[in-house]
Amino acid sequence: MPFRIKFGLSVVVGLVALAGWFYMGHLGEIGPQRAVAFLGPFMIFSLWMFPEVMRHSSGKPPRPKLPGAQSK
């Protein structure tokens, strides 16, 4: 995923988590407020930590190379 998209998505997730945190505080819900305070940064961390899945254009996974097999 390009840096611009990843950064923009991180900003949006952070703002939504911050808004959810304030909203839960306004309602007086402590448990959900703590959950939002954990899950927002966790989602941003996960977005940057784990690489995206790369797929081949043919749609088929590459065949594993067997030892002793000849290449075509």
C-alpha cells in the first residue's frame, strides 16, 4: 500500500478513535472508552506493522520448487 494511503488511513482511524473516546466519555461509559483507547492505536500499529498480502497477476499461487526438479 502506498505511503500516502497508509498515512491518510492512519489519520482517519486516529481521528475516529479520538472522537469515539470523547463520545464514550460524554456518555459516561468507562469500559467502552478504555476499549476505544486501546483499539484505535492498536489498529494504527497493525496497519504499519504487518505487510499487505501480495498476489500474483495470474491469480494462482506460485508452485513450490522441489529439490532436484529441473526448471523449464
